[in-house]
Amino acid sequence: MNEVDGVTTIGLSQTGRDEFGNISFATLPKVDSTLAEGDTLLNIEADKAVSDLATPIAGKVIEINQELKANPDLLNSDDQGISWIAKIKA
């Protein structure tokens, strides 16, 4: 997570990537949706699990990483510039 001016960019940590293995499919949240802490942020299918990932913060989804729709395997990268999931405004 990275917070700047009340907007938090959320992605997977290295621990999360290691836990799930190679991610092959992801369902992203909708822009303008409001999430409570603990709500499902992302559904993923990976080598080791099919899982729902909870959002660590409450707020409004103001942007999603559109590249993940066509290339969910970007979530496997440790480059936060390409593997972020969503930006949430608290």
C-alpha cells in the first residue's frame, strides 16, 4: 500500500504473491464502488488457490489498473508500477 494525499494505491505484497503462486485470472472492483474495510477487493485464480482478497482500508474506488483486465499475470510482478490493483480514496 502507498498513500498520497488521501488516495491509497493497493497491490499484492511479495508474501501474497508467494502464497498464491502464479496468478492467471483476476476480477477487479468497479470504479466508483464504495468498500468497507474487509470487503472483497479482488477475486483471483492462481496455481495454489482461488481466493477473494479483502481490502485493507475503507473508501471509494477511484481508479483500477486497466492493464490487469487483459493481463492478470501482471499481478505476479514485483514492479509496483505495473502490478497495482486499485486506488482508493478514504
